Amino acid sequence: MAPERLKAPRGTFDVLPADGERRRSLRTAAERLLGGAGYAAFESPVFEDTALFARGVGESTDIVSKEMFTFEDQGGRSLTLRPEGTAGACRAYIEHGMHKRPAPVKLSYWGPFFRHETPQAGRYRQFAQVGAEALGSDDPSLDAELVLLLAELLEQAGVAQLRLRLSSLGDAPTRAAYGEELRAHLRAREHELSDEVRARIDQNPLRAFDSDHPGTRAVMADAPLLVDRLGEADAEHFATVRALLDDAGLAYDLDPTLVRGLDYYTRTVFEFESAALGAQRGVGGGGRYDGLVAQLGGPPTPGVGWAAGIERILLAAAAAGGDEQPEAEPTVYVAVAKPEAARRAFGLARALRLGVDARVELEQAGRSLKGQLKHADRVGARAVVIVGETIEVKDMRSGEQRSARDEHELMRLVMGP
Ligand code: AMP
């Protein structure tokens, strides 16, 4: 009996070549954009001590309480596949004494993240995020800069029907006082709330704004709003962020009900949505987290950042018709005219890869010469180098064929006029 065929685990996917090329070109664009604003490439491990997320992201959040891939290693330590990138970046900032570097320390990353969610379109158990963080300064221009960089990235990627939601959560004491006020409001109308919201009044009353339950929504329509309770410094900080976005001509909706699913945010929070997506419309979001580094045992350090989902960016761009392949690189095809020439052709392909600014492909599947020329056409080769007794270079556009006496002349002919 044939062995059973295995499949990729539920909620995961393989990136096949066409998608791989689109991801690569998005990554290149993101690196150019973020690098150009001083966000240096940063990487941290794909798994961390579970305690980092429990302390950093918050025990009561969905991410930590329900969605983490947690396992024990052979030494009995509890490890977790990272569900998000900010906690790891802050852990590394502390561990490597980055607070001694000139502020702000700007980092950017790209990589896989893991959440045990119910899979659906745009929601997976392993997904990729691009992200950026600025640590060590609470200057509101960093908040605005980061929002604008994400807007620029999404626009370059061709994400259509974008909407930016923006709010401010104030500082920790304001949030705490507001939390009490909101709890009192919820308790006064407890019987109207969904069971889930009622069960979490103490733990996380803010999440009630996220509820779809009609009774809860009615209660929330009359709820006090945090933006109306901001202290003077926080209100001023938020006003500056908004003024900078206004100057840049970026439209946004002030949304006092914006609640991000992570506990560490203070002051600015934002989220980009694309109406081109279905239920999972969040393409990227973030905010300021001025207490997180201290909470993880580091010196008091403000920070702000965002993360955006690669799969959702590409889905939203595809919905807007932006899923054509990135333009193919110029390609040179090295054909083998007779078997004895295979060794020479192999060496010439290597030399060409080092010498010319083009993709160089070599015949490696035993095709006839006719089949090779057909294949060269299929891969869009600009020139074919035919290696036999002689070395010929065929220009695929003009059909013209010329001999090269040596490697030097070969390079010249391949590169064309
Ligand atoms: P969050 O930190 O939860 O706001 O996530 C940031 C971005 O990552 C979201 O806006 C999504 O684009 C993406 N994302 C989060 N969770 C998933 C998931 N389970 N599958 C695919 N993308 C996700």
C-alpha cells in the first residue's frame, strides 16, 4: 500500500513560486522604504520564553489566553512560538543595552508569527508580518512618521479601499481611572451585556467596544470615552500627531472605540483596514507602548511601532487587480548543443552569473536543442548562449546569431548594445 500523503497543518500554507515572487518584491519595497527612514533590519528568535508574552502582551488578551502555540522543551522550560513582534524587540532592546545607543533606536523586521486562531480567508495559524519599532523617544513625530510609512507601504503594495482608524489611549493612570469609570458603567447595566463581556468586566472592560452583541452595543453607545478623559500632556501629544498627519494630507477617522487586542498600548493607537478584504479587514496596525520596556524589567523607555500582515496585504492588492507578477528579470539561457559540451556550459553559466546583471539559467533537464530553444522562449530569455564546438549567442528578439571567440566577447554579446 502506498504511504499516506501528508498535508501542511491546518491553518498553514505553502508559498508557491508565483506568490513567492510577489512576497519577495513586497519585502524589497518594504526594506527600501523602512531602511530609507533609518529603520535597521532586526531579527529575533521565532520562539521566546512564554513569560515574555504573558508579561508583555498581557495575560487577559485573546492572544495570550487562547491563541499561543506553547510547548515545553527537553529541559522543562515553557517556550512559545511568537504571536507578535514587539515584545521580542523590547526584550532584545533590554538584553543588548540598546538604551545606551542614541535615541531613537529604529528597528524593522519581517518574518513568521503564530496564532492558534480558527483559520479562514486572511486568517492563518502561521502568517508573516512586516513591522517597525522606534524606541527611546516619545516624540510625536515618530508616531506620525510610522503611520505615514505604513500608509506609504500599503499604497505602494496596491492595497485598495484603505481606511485609517486613529485614537489615543492616554497614559497608564488615565487608563486605570477610565477603566474604573467604564467598569461602573458596565456594572450598572450588567443584565444587558453578553455573557462573555460580563465575565470580563473586571479583567478587560475595554474589549466590550469590540462586541457584536446587540445588548452590549447599546450599552457601549452610552459609554464614556477615553479620548474625553486624556490628561493635558497626552491630549497635546495626540493633537501634534494629528497635525503632522494633516500636514502630510493623510486622511483618518478618529475612532474612540478603537481597541487593539494587546494590552501594552498607551497614547497613539491606529489600524489600517481594507474594505477589499472580507471579515478579516485589518491589514496593519500599532501604536505607542511607553510602559512596555519597563514592564519587561528595562529602564523606563517610550516606544512606538506597527506590524502589518503580508498575506492580507497581498490579498487586498489582488482584490484591486494588483496581483500580476512583478516584471521578470532579464534572463540569459545557456543551452547545451551536445552532451560533451555540458561541462563547458556549466562553467560558462557560472561565469555569466558573476559577470552580467541578469538571471542566468542553464539547461539541466536533458532537452534536445530544439526543446531548449523553446524552453528559453518560455522563460522569456533575452539571449541564448549555445555551447557546442563553438559558443554562439542568439538574440531572441532579432533572431540574430553571433559567435563569441572567448569569455570576454561572450559577456559583451550577452549584454547587448
Ligand atoms: P495585530 O498585532 O493583531 O494587530 O496584527 C497585525 C497584523 O497582522 C494584522 O493587521 C493582520 O494583517 C496580521 N495578522 C494578525 N493575525 C493574523 C492571522 N492569524 N493571519 C493572518 N494575518 C494576521
